[in-house]
Amino acid sequence: MRIEQVTAKALENAKFDRYLLATAVGKRAHELSNGAMPLVNMDPKKSKYTDIALHEIAEGKIFVTIEE
């Protein structure tokens, strides 16, 4: 799947809130950089952490919600 399609699906899962998606990707990328295991079949040595996080959100492995 092309990155544009992945981004569109992730944005849909984030209720079309770009700020919310960017925040979620950043937090998950930080977790991955600190040793968290990816929830999708991507090699962290060959892929960027942000790409892995974006795929996780697009595939519904990570849910994006607003904390109140």
C-alpha cells in the first residue's frame, strides 16, 4: 500500500484530525524508539519509526482518542 493511502486510512481512524494523528504518531514513534515491539510486520531496522506508527494506526492496531 502506498504511503498516501496509509496516511488517508490513518487520518480516517483519527477522525480526520491531523493534529491528533500527528500527536499519536509522535508518541508511538517515541515508544518504538525506546524499544517497544511493532504491532505490524515491519522491521524497525529498515523502516522509520513514524512509518511503523502510521501503519499501526491505519491498520487499527493503535486507537487514537482524545483525552479530556
